[in-house]
Amino acid sequence: MSSTLKVHSELKAQVETFRAQITSEAEHLVASVFPQKLLELDNFVKEPILNVADLREIHSEVMIKVPEPIVFNNSHDGVDTNTKKRKLEDGVPDGNCQGGTNTQVKPEGMLTCNTKLADLIERVKPEIRSLIEKCNTVKMWVQLLIPRIEDGNNFGVSIQMKSRGSSESDHMGTSPIQGP
């Protein structure tokens, strides 16, 4: 009960054009872009910013005043033992209650970020995004290379499926790094 799927010739031509484009782009990536990027990243890893022997060199001092700790004891000295819950009268809270969230303002103003780490992140994040895009192209190429399973000789198919699974696990490993 073998039925063949009939696809319009113009759609088939568009799919073949897409397949040829992906194949050309992926072969270019694997043959020239990935080796070049490997050399670039190897040089990047050897730069002084990543080869820090003493982490105090990239440490950034955070100037936050720590409040004095509040000490609790079990004595009831100075504590009103006749406390009552606030009551609502006619749906309006009493005068002592104000709505909203308590916020604290830092007297020093806004905190500054560690500029060395921020510069490093700004340099690495585009590389990661580019790598993810290029790996997606290669993953699509591998998917397009997988032949239909028609006969019993599926050795090549299983190898291509394993390489696809490996690329997906690599992609999942870089997803948390990508961020917003």
C-alpha cells in the first residue's frame, strides 16, 4: 500500500533551491568559517583579560552600607502585649496603614557594575549568538542530508541522527548563556 506524495513542480523547485542554499552555506561554514573562528577564539582566550592569576585584578569594590543587625530577645520589656490586628471599617483601612511596597533608597545612589566583566560579557555574547545561528544552519543541513528510511541499510542514517542529537545538546548548553 505504497502511495507517493505529489508535490507541485514549482514548490519542489523552491524546496530544492532552499536545500542548495543551505548546503552551500553550511559547507562554507564547515570548511572555512569554523576553522577561522576557532583561531580567533583561541587568540581571544590567550588575551590577558582571560588569563588572570589573581582575581583581585578584576575585583570591583561594592560600597553598600550594611545596616546594624536587629537583636531579638524573649523578654516583653517595652513591647505592647495587647496588640490587635488592624480592623477595616467600611472597607477603608485605619489611618496608620499606607498601601504600597516598602522601598529602600541607597544613600550612595545607584550601584556601579564591574566594568571589566561587563566589557568581557559584551565581547563574548555576540560570539555566542553568532555561534548559535551558524550551528542552526549546520543542524538544518544535517537534517536535509538524512535520506528517507526505505531499505534495511540505515547505517548512514543512524550516524547522521547521532550528529544531529549532538548538535541539539550543544545548542541546549548555550541557551542559558544567551540571555535576553
